[in-house]
Amino acid sequence: MRLYLINPDNPVVSLNNVRWNRLNKYRVWKPLGLCVLAGLTPPEWEVTLIDENLGHPDYEGLPKPDLVGITAFTSQAPRAYEVAAMYRAAGVPVVMGGIHATFCRNEALEHADAVVTGEAESVWGQVLLDARLHALRRVYQGGLSATDTIPPARHDLLPGRYYFGSVQTTRGCPLSCSFCSVTAFNGGTYRHRPVADVIQELRLIQEKIILFVDDNLIGTREDHLKYSKDLFRSMIREGLTRPWICQVTINFADDDELLELAARAGCQGAFIGFESPTVEGLMAVGKKFNLQKGRDFRKSVRRIQRHGICVVGSFIIGIDTDQRGIGEMIARAANGYGIDAANVLILTPLPGTKLYAQMESEGRIRSNEYPKDWKYYTLTYPVASYKHLTWAELVEEVNCFSDRFYSCPQILRRMLHLARNTRSLKTFLIALVANLSYRANQFLDRQIYASELSWGEPRTSPTEVESKSLIETTLVLHGEPGV
């Protein structure tokens, strides 16, 4: 039996496709969820993993599979449906899963033979059995999986194609920010994989740098931090201390023992969601956690950096409290905090989030010709009505941030400061690549925005002709052939 597991791309996103920007090889990693499913697949199935971010294969030239499994974030959904239609037309059954299929189940069922909702580990064996018997059900409800049943991912698939290896140690998030679908998909309870299982999987990863894909590696409570410390101690004891980066909350800075252990275990970089430079903005998106303890962000960032760990901050533009000047305000805050790199995202109502429910009830979602408009839900395009900013003004604020924070003098200043304050060449290189990559993609986004602003308001999305020109603009800028 032959199984294809496919991670579709998004033709208008500038972040992931390696062919559009050579620096993007440092910003992509294996589709870990599909690698986990491959690890759960019995040996009688021949598994092929296809990641379209590495380029589109010649599907017609591939052997015909017996089953196709497709995962998709919301922005990947239109391409996922294209691939599904191609295989279904050839008589191959298609199973879809992932976060978009979970929250838009009825839509996904129009394009697939079966849909898996939630975490798939608990039902994947049944899906494969039913496929062998030609008796696929329409819906498999995965729910939340027991973390001690998650097998090591198949890290041997797609060897040598990625700069980063990846691993997951926890699932779930108790913070429940309004713009984030993690709590709705993975639950509000913070769940840990056994440390021994994580250690076993780390031994299987061949890449030189590792990304912990956890939405928050360290958690928010003392028992969460204890797990992280135990994991780091085990990594040190087993000699698994190659460089790695992670996503954490700002409380990472509050525990010197945790920081010391993380650094000794190989931590080179931490991605932290600051979201907004204002108290009102943080309250509006439900990120009250950042307001606890009267925190001084600059001091917190410095404490992390003193351990040789670079800090990348994330911010959102388009929050209901944001007004003109928010781009410059974020740039000032990012520079004031002393972070080593930053990115700005546009507030996007993703299905399954509190934000989506709110904006939908208020009639504020403009890009709503589904499913084709899902491709703009990349967190880098305006898709809704924003309270104090038109689409043109929103883009001006994003560009203003980029002009201020990613000017050549500012990048040089940050790199000189980092060179003086870290002994780790790898930390310096991670920060340098992050700055250059963000700068390159911001230039690309600026060109795309120039086309996008011709849409005007209140139209919901570009026409098919304009969509084509948008994609062509992206490809021409990088001198690459179409894919």
C-alpha cells in the first residue's frame, strides 16, 4: 500500500518558499505533524512525504498512491483543495486534517473523502485500516491525544533538505489569546511528553540546529518550568546540546537557573510574543500575561541575552486600539527593549479564534470569498475592517516599522552590540540571518502591498487577474520561474 502525506504551499506568501528567497531556507522546517503520522503508519504502507515549500513535484510522474493525506493551515487551504481534487479525479481517496480542516470541517468535506479533526494520533490507525477496507468514514474525531502515545517523528524522511530539525515537547496553552487558535485546537491544559521520549527523538534528528516547535516551550507555572529544567538537564547529561531555538513567554527571563540550563543545553535564540507596545493593546487581544509583575521588558530581554541567547520579538498591527503612528511606536518599543530581531504581523481573524467569532458577528471580515480568499490569511495581509486604520494606512504602518527597525544603520547597531555582548558565534549568526531574512521579506512584501492597495476598499479581495499579477510580481522579483 502506498501513502502520500502532503504539506501544500501558499503561492502568495513570501516567507516559506525557499525558491523565492535563498535566506528562507533558514526559516522553514519539516512538517512535523506529517512526520509524526508517518511514525504511526504500519510498515505495510510505503510512506512518501511531500513538502511543497521545497518545490512542487511532478505529480503525474509519481506512482499512483492508494491513499493521500493532506494537512493545511488556513492560508494553505486553497492549494490543499487543488491537490485533493487532482488525486480524487484519479480515483485516489483523500483524507484531510490539521487546524483548518478542524475548524472548517464542512468546507473541507466538500473537497475530501474524509476529515480528521483535532490531533490525529488516536485515530490514524483506524483511518488506515478503513482505507485498506475501502470503508473510509466521513469524519474521524481525534480530539486531544495522550502525549505519552506520541511516537518519534520520521526524521529520516526528506533527508538533507532542511537547515533546521524540529521536535515538539508540549501541547496546549492556558493563555487563550483572542487571535490564536492553539487553545481551541490543542486545549487549554499544558501537556508534556515524557522527557525520555523527547531525548529518544532528539537522537534521531540529523540537522545541525533544532527548532522546538512548541507554542511555549517553558509554560507559565512552576511545574511547567520544572519539566523544562528536567528536559534541559537530560539534554546536557546525554550530550544532546547542539544549537536550538524556541518559542517562549517573557517569563523565560525570570528564572536564572532555567536560563543557565537552557544555555548549557544549546539554546541560541528565543522567539517571544510582545504583541503590542501598549497596555490597551495587550488587553484588547487578551495577552494579560505580559502585564503581570509590572514587568520591565528591557531588563527581561537583557537577562535572557546575558546567557548568550538572542531574542526575537513579535508584534501585531491592526488591534482595535491601534491608530496612526503604531508602526513607529512598535519600532521604538522593539529598539527600547533591545531585542535582536522583530517581526510585525497584521491582525488576522483565523477560524477557530475568538477574534474570528467577534469580527464575523460584527460583519468586519472583508476577504470572505471562501475558499479562494483563505490564501490571504497569512498574517501578512489585511483581510478585515480595522477600527482606526484603512488597509492603505495599515500597510503604511507596517512599512514604517520596517523602515525604522530594519534600516541598515539599525541592523549594524544591533549586530555590533551583539558582537560585543556574546561569545557565541552561532548566536550572532542566527541573529544576523534573522535580520537579513526579515529585511529581504519586508522588501518583497512592500512590492506585493503596492499591488494589493489597488484593490481599494470596501472590496473583499483581488480578482483572479489581480491575483495572478500578485503572484507574478513575487516570482519576477526573485528571478525564479513559476512553480
